[in-house]
Amino acid sequence: MDPINAEERAIVDTVREFVDKEVRPQVRDMEHVNIYPEAFIEQMKRMGVYGLAIPEPYGDLAVSTPCYALVTAQLARGWMSLAGAMGGHTVVAKLLRDYGTVAQRERYLPRMATGELRATMALTEPGGGSDLQAMRTHARRDGDDYVINGAKTWITNARRSGLVALLCKTDPAADPPHKGISILLVERDTPGYTISKDLPKLGYKGVESCELSFDDARVPNEALLGTEEGKGFAQMMRGLEIGRIQVASRALGVARAAFDDTLRYSQERESFGQPIWQHQS
């Protein structure tokens, strides 16, 4: 039984065709020279990829989780960087959908659904790795604002995202620590917010991974995701559920590409007068 309906199957087939006709013929050269895939991203926007997790009334192409996983796998089959370019965006969309205020949803989700506004999440810190409760980035209330100080690192798509879902401490004295963690929605033009540099990588080229700095960055109190401080850790863990599915789907797509290329090579390459696949050990 097909886990997706006919309309969703058509979406997956459209992405498959895009990958085969547009991505795979160019991806080797683009990966080697680390070119940002601007044209591919624009095509993904037109296909509705950035709105796959955004339901009506904010978007018009929301799909089931199995369909989302299959689309991700197809993109990764062509170039994992394309799947990575929409992964964090989807997590932020889910956070806004599940926990955002009406005003936050209306401000961000319609533009995120079209890809006009791209979003990412900022969790990892220098020296902190995945120990999120030990984070040092913090925000204190100052009248009608939060003032943020700290740094994040290895943030994918940060330079081209207009919105960052920032995990930070709003109550450093909370016990247990996770009860003092909140998510703030930081827009790109926020004073005091700086994308300091792109980090070099062995692979996963094309999309950027950056260091972020917050030096008395000031956002309004309305930037708090939802209405209550101290819920950020639980919110992010819930949002990362779709992120984990997305990462697993990327692996599936890369594995499929490796299998297909290996099979084709074994059928085309000959040695000792016959295709190499016939040389059984």
C-alpha cells in the first residue's frame, strides 16, 4: 500500500524529475567548487518545497510526513546540500505552527511557505556541542525588549535566512536548567546580531555553515516563541522530531544515489572481456 496519496505522489515525481534533469548533471562540479545553488533553490521555491510543512491558511501545499520524507530523499539523491537547505526551515515552520502566537504565525508563515522568507535554528555553541542545557547564550529582559549576548556555531543556512529560531537562556538560575531555556525569533536585521564567518567543511558543500554572534542584540518581547518563558527546550525537542526524520531521509537519498551509481558502473565497466559485475568472487 502506497503511504502517500496520488497528489503527494505527483509532488514526489516532480521533485524526482527535477533532480534527474537539472541537479545530477551539474552537481559534481558545483560540489567541488563549493557554489551556492541559487538557481536550484529558486526552482525548489517554485515547486513549493519550502511550504511542505505549512498548512492552510498560511500555505497551500502541506503534505504528510511520509511525503515530506520522500521529497527529502529525492533531493538528497541529487545533492544532500539541497535537502539541507530546507531542513532547518521546516523545523522552524513546525515550531511556529505548534507554539507560535497568532501574530507570529501571520508574520512569518505565509512568507516561509513561498520561500520568500527562509528560516533556520541556532542551537550549537562553541565548545558546547549538543549539551544544550549547558549553553551560555542568554537573554535578559530590559523593558519591552530582550537583550541577547552569546554565540552560536555550525548554523546551516544562517547567511541566507531572514529568521533564526534562537535557543537561549532567559533564566540562567533555573533548576533544572532546561526550565530556564526559551526560543527567541531573531530577524536578520536585528542590531547586534552578526554572522561572523562561514566555516570550512570537508563535505556538505554548497550551503553555508556559519558562526553567529549576539552582542547586546535587542529584540522585542514579542519575539519570544509563544507566550511563556522556559518552554524552549521542550519546544525545540518537539520541533526536532521532524528534523530527525529529515536527516534520516537525507541518508536514504544519499544511499540510493550511491547504489544507483555503483550498479550503473558495474554494468558499464568491463575487464577481461566482460562487465565487472560478472566477476563473482
